[in-house]
Amino acid sequence: MMGYGAAQAKDPKDITVAVIPKVAVPFFDDCNNGAKAAAEKAGVGYQWVVPQNTQGSTQVQIIEDLISKHVDGIAISVNEPKSVEGVMKRAEQSGIKVLTYDSDSPNSGRSMYIGTNNESAGATMADSMAKALNGQGEVAIITGQLGAVNLNQRIAGIKKELVKYPGIKIVETQGTEDDLAKGVSVTETTLRAHPQLKGIFGVSQVGGPAVAKVLNTKEFGAMKGKLQVFAFDDLPDTLKGLKEGYIQGIMVQRPVTMGRLAVEHLVAQVQGQDKDIKDIDTGVTVVTKDNMGSYTK
């Protein structure tokens, strides 16, 4: 094992870890806050390196640059899992500890993945819906990109969990391409096609705002509060929908926790202290009107 003895002896002030997000959005600002605080607490050097776009080659370039700077640890939320495999293995071969958070590249040789287990999050969402419906009724799923791995894992989790509730039936699954206008139109079409509908799962971040917008129209206003709506991610419009009673619950991921754990585990690995390395599910918090002002990420 490379430099194992030397790794243990490293003084925190001689350790530098770098954290790479997918792109500059508020979700990753939260990751940065958690990671930065953990680095300060551990007394290690910290770099937050934001890609200028979501192309795989951009993250490859960033990692190559970090290898040449001899950082000790890298945590990355991956844009294109395949494209970074080679460069992540090169980083590891040069003695850098590498892990993924939020978005994984399973075949990159990374030591661990820290983030939402999307299938578990889907199961939590299904249970929340089942409670709200007392186990009875027709429901629909509004997703983002139909091919998105994380969203499809959430849907798989919903379907698996709903097996426990035979009185609940999924009658429709619609994609929105993560576009709000398209989300509004597929929601309207779904509600017209299924006037008996009792619930909607918004599994991507546009679902909640789109359904709230539709329920705020003359045609569908009477369904407010009768249609149970569960959404993902605490965007301002989604929280507003929750506050105003268009949405009953939001599955909120824990980006601050992801960032904190990513740095803590990198530092432990660099110091040779992280023996039992396995993936960590950071879970979701179900945010309702009741805990809206007090939940942590």
C-alpha cells in the first residue's frame, strides 16, 4: 500500500483536500458550506473547484490539474460517470485519496460514495404518500429527464414500496425534461385524463412548482388540498407551494452533510485512519408545514 506509514504521520496543516461540484447552483453552495466548515475544523487546506460547464472533459481537466498540484484528497460530484474513470484511477495511482459525493462514478475506483440513496428516498416518498392517502387511490408520477439515473432510482424505490399498499395504483408516469412549462402542461393533461387522481409524486425538482402552479388555476383550483402532492428539493417555489397548501411534503436532500462527510472521510483516509470504508446514505428529511422552519440539511 503506497506511503501508508507516511500517510499516518501527516500533519493536518500539510494536507490539502479539493472538492469539485457538478456546476455552480445553490445545492452545491450548501455542499461547499459543509465541506469548508469540516476542513477548517480539521485544520487542513481546502479548495473548492467549480467547473465552468457540465461537460465531462471539464471535470477531467480539473482532476488532471489537481494531480499536478499534488493535493492529498479529491471529492467529486460527477457529471459524466464514464468520462472521469481513467483520470480518477490515475489520481489514485499517484497516491491521492478519491471519493464521490452526490453523484457517483461506480467504476472509477473511488473509495466510497457519500450521498442520497435515491431508491431509499423514493421509498420514503411512497410511505409519505400512502399515509396521506390512507393506502387508497390513483396516483401519477411527474419526473424530469426520462433517462436520468437518479430519478429512475427514485421511481424504482416508489414502485417497490407501493407493493405494500395494494390500494394505491400508479396510472401515469410523465417526463418534463426538467422544464417548468412542460411540467405544467403534462400535469394539466394528467389531471384531465384522470379526474379521480388522488396524488402526484414530483420526483425531479420541477415537479413541485409545476403542480403548485396548476392547482393555482381556475380549472384545477378545487383540487387544492384534496390532491396529495409530494415533491423533491427545497427550491423557493416548492417551499412556497408547501406553505400555501398546494404541496403536502418535500423530500429534502442533505447537501451540507454530504460536503462535511466528504471532507471528514478524505482527511481520515489521508491519515490512514479510515479502515472500514463503505458508502454512506445521507438520507432525506421529509419537510412538511410543521418542520418547515426548523429542518437542517
